[in-house]
Amino acid sequence: MEPRRTVRHLIHRMILKRGQDLRSSEITDERHYVHRREFMRLTCAASVAAATAPLIQACGRRNTPSGSERNTLPDGPFAAGGLPLADVKPKVVSTDEKWNTFDQITSYNNFYEFGTGKGDPSRYAGRLRTNQWTVTIDGLCDRPADYVVEDLVKPQALEERVYRLRCVEGWSMVIPWIGVPLAGILRRARPKSNAAFVEFTTLLRPQQMPGQSQPILQWPYTEGLRLDEAMHPLTIVAVGLYGKTLHNQNGAPLRLVVPWKYGFKSIKSIVRIRFVSAQPRTAWNTANAGEYGFYANVNPGVDHPRWSQARERRLPEIFGRRPTLMFNGYGDQVASMYSGMDLRRDF
């Protein structure tokens, strides 16, 4: 029997493993993928509705469902990945850099809830059910509530935000996200004066997220931001990319995007947003604080202990590296938040 490996050993092995890009011949055509998922979703929904209708009529329906009660909610516009999104403001933030393709963005991912290989999320994430999804907002706020995804985002207009994504592993992409500013969501909850940080939590569902059965990290995955970082105009909650709802491997139905920080800060498949007074524990910082700092700002002058951060590989390039930009190129907008801080210590 193979000896039990420590969490640190697993992290070391998996972070160094780059994986291989999927060949284009292995990638299911997007139209077929979406049609299959939509057919399965509608078939399952019809079966569930027929079986549960008498119970719903007899028992009524709660206003703020959670957990197993969510199956009484109707499916909304974010029930599955690849569904068209309407009324999106184009290129609210953009760049003249070449965008990565849809296939590249959806086939090369870090999402350890589905496995540690770059192709594991696209291979296994299809089993995750994202319909009838609710997000709890609570903690130090005056208006805690549970929201279905469409109610969480609909008071704000959807915006296209073309951002650079820089992974701590040294690779990068350019992605046309669709989402809304996180600040608008947080203001509705009316954070209290002693709320200094925001903690985010990913769904815990091992039966559909097989990576959670392995002791890679402390599950569920958690992340956090200082309140001013969370309220910054560049910080968004993304619900789509390339004009359609997110696929599971990219964090469906909603994820955080903080473009000046390393990618692991942009937590996926969020189910809880909590206001707290002290810096929250986060998944990678808890696993190895010496390698993954809480702030995780992109900084070419602060290397990872096991590799340089001065340069990066823009996918799908195989050879060659380009210089990494301080704050991933967003320094003019965000650097003032860290004035006076030692970014080598608070990395």
C-alpha cells in the first residue's frame, strides 16, 4: 500500500506539475456540449417537477431556501453553462492584447475540487449541478440574506470586463469575463463599521466535486479580501465569459475576479460571502503561508520560493516568456491601497 502523503508533499507535487494542453481534437464542440447539458437539465427538471409537485402544493415554499430545500426553486438564467446572456455592456474594461480563445479558457484550468491536472476540471466538472444556486451574505452587516444568483446580480447591469489573468504558477491568459462589480452587491448588505474583511466560501459537495475527497486543502475552499479591495471598482463577481454563462470548470455559476492578484484569489463557485472584523483564514495561506500570502498581489519583484515571478508564459505559447507587470498591469488603479506597506512581507 502506498504510504500516506502529507498535504505539503501533495501541494509541492501538484503545483510543480504543469499538465499538458488538451489537443483540439479532444475538445467537445461547444454547441454539442451545451445542447447535451441543456437536454439533460430539462429532462431532469421535468422529472423532478412531476415527482415533487404534490409535495410543493401541500407544504408551500420557503422564501429563503438553502441546502436541500433549494430543489423547490425554479431554474433561472444561470442554471447551466453556455447559455446566452442578454443586455451586456461591451468592453467596460478592456485591453488591446489578444484574447485567449474559448477552448483555451475552458480546457486549461486550476480547480482542485475536480482534480489537480489542468484537464481535470473540464473532464469532471460536468457532474456538478449549478441550477437553483443560492448565495448567503452574512456576518457583520445589517441586511444578511440568501440570494438566488439572478437576484444577486440583477440590480446591476451585466458588464464585459476583459482582464489579464496571472496564475501564481507563472502562466497567464486574457479573458473576456461578464459580471457585475462586487461593491454593488456588498453595499446592499450594509456592512457594519467594524467589518474590515470579506470572506468567501466555495461549495462543499464531494459527491459532485471529487477532488474534495482528497486531503489536498482544507475544504471547503475559502478566500478573503480586505474590505477596500473587495469594494474596488475592478473587483467583480463574474457569471459568464464570451457572452454566455460560465461553464463549471471556470467557476459556475459565479466566481470572484480580482485582476491584480494571482488567480487563486479569484475563488470559484461561491456559496457564501461573509463580513468579518479580522483577516480570515484562506485555503492556500493555511496550507502553506510561506509560499502563498494572504494578499497575493502580482509582483515580479517577489519570487515564489520555488520559482521566479519576474516573467510569465502567455498561453497557448510554449516557448518564450514576457515580463510580469506589477499588480498585473493594474497598478495605476490599485497601488494606492498598499501605500506604506512592505510588499515583501505582506505578499
